[in-house]
Amino acid sequence: MAEIFTKHRQPWKAEEVAKLRTLAGKGKGLKEIAKALNRSEESTKERAKIDGIGIAKLR
């Protein structure tokens, strides 16, 4: 069953972008960051790209 994201198609708030930046800075992976933000991995990846935030690639 697919996960349901409560923030589907909702604009990103400054606090969410700050949390994204913090978690990415700590070396967290995309899946973990998306879950923490209650966003899809695709949405999280796209927002990181827009803001120039690098996300660690976990193996």
C-alpha cells in the first residue's frame, strides 16, 4: 500500500526548507529526510535541487 503524504502539493514553508537543509547537512539520506518532512522522496529531491542542497547517497 502506498504511503499517504499529508502535504501533497502543498507549498514548502521556510521551516521545512530549513529542516531539509539541516538533515542533509547531517548526512541523512533522501528516504529518511522525506519521512521526517512527511513529503514524498520525489518532492524532497526536487526541492533540494531547487535550493542547491546536496543529499547524501546511501548505499
